[in-house]
Amino acid sequence: MSGLAEQHCEACSANAPGVTDEEKRTLHEDVPDWEILSVSGEEQLRRVFKFRNFAQALAFTNKVGELAEAENHHPAILLEYGKATISWWTHAIGGLHKNDFIMAARTDSAYH
């Protein structure tokens, strides 16, 4: 891990630059379990986390929620029995920003 999980999100506005293709490749190396996909024309990071039951998945999503609140950067969360799907992207720019990779790394840390 490159220390990405220890970094903090920077304030982001609608005119903030998204990550370049090269930055995306480099940052993705630090969170290889996340898939980069396009949803309604916006790139997102998505990962499915598996658990033994609903209670464990719920506890994890609460941890992710606390991380999100601390950085004022919020994911889409789908909570199901035995799994939680987390998607990060920067709504203000309609795509990926370094903040999303930071939060993906923090999410991975919360899972381990």
C-alpha cells in the first residue's frame, strides 16, 4: 500500500480536474480489487465486500459511513444479506477524482 489510505480528501468543486488516464492507472494499482466502470456516463470505482451475515455487512457499512462523514465525501452503498457494494465517484465533477481512490483505500482498510 502506498499510503493512499492515510491521505485526506481535498475540497472539490464542479470545476476541479478529474484524474488523468495516467493518474487513474497509477492510483488503481493501489486499490486493485476495485473495478472502474462507467455508470450513466460517469466513471466510478466499485467493489463488492462479502460477509457471513447481514449484521456483519451492516456493521461494515456503518464504518464506511463514518469514514465518509469524516472526509465529507460520500459513496453509494448497497447493503444486502452477506454483502455490501460500495461505489465511489465525485458527484461534483461527474467522474473520478483522487479523493475517490483515497476513500477506496480507506474502505479496504476498514474491511481488513
